[in-house]
Amino acid sequence: MLLVIAGFCLVALGVFSDLVLLLAPIGLVPWSPAAVLWVAFPLFSMIGYALFVVGGRHAHVRGLSIALSALFLLLALAAAAALVLGAAAVVGPIAQTAPLWYVLVVAGVLGIVGSASYRLTPADA
């Protein structure tokens, strides 16, 4: 149970890091994306997920897997939308686009790998 709690906390910190990387360049949060967040996002997300898998039950692991995959795909799509809207000058000036590209690539890869590894079982159908 302790591994599940620690894993969930690390995943939450990873997702928070991702949100800051996504929202700060657009100006929706007053924080700045420091270099630690660039490392914390994928590292905490993957280590937290691994801890959750080791300590969790099969049903919980499947639920977290699909939820995280969907969340990462949504975050990647939000980064893509921010890049396009910023380039078209629909939204205000974006400070730096590097964090958005990073979120697009890393969250996209994590979301794609996670959703591709999800298989429906006869119990899910």
C-alpha cells in the first residue's frame, strides 16, 4: 500500500510539472518553468507509475494506465493547440515555445505508448 501512495504522489508531481511547462509559456499561471520541471515531468511520471504498478492490484493498475494515457494525450494536444494558436497570433505572445514542444513530444510519446499497451480483456467488453 505504501508503494501505491508513493507512486501516486510522484505521478501527481510529474503531472503538475507538465502542467506548469504547458501553462506558463501561455501566461495562464505566474510561475516559470525551471529546468527541474523538465526533468521531473517524465522522471516522476515514469517512476511513480512503476511504483504504483509494483504495489497496486491489477484492476487499479489498468485504471491508472488508461487514465494517465488519456491525460498525457490531452496535455500533448493542448500543447499542440497552444503552438498553433500562438503561431497564428490568436492568443497573446507566447514567451518561449520550447516547453510547449517538450510537452508535446514527451506527453505525446507517454500517452501513445500507454494507450497502445492497453488491451481490452473479455471482462472489459
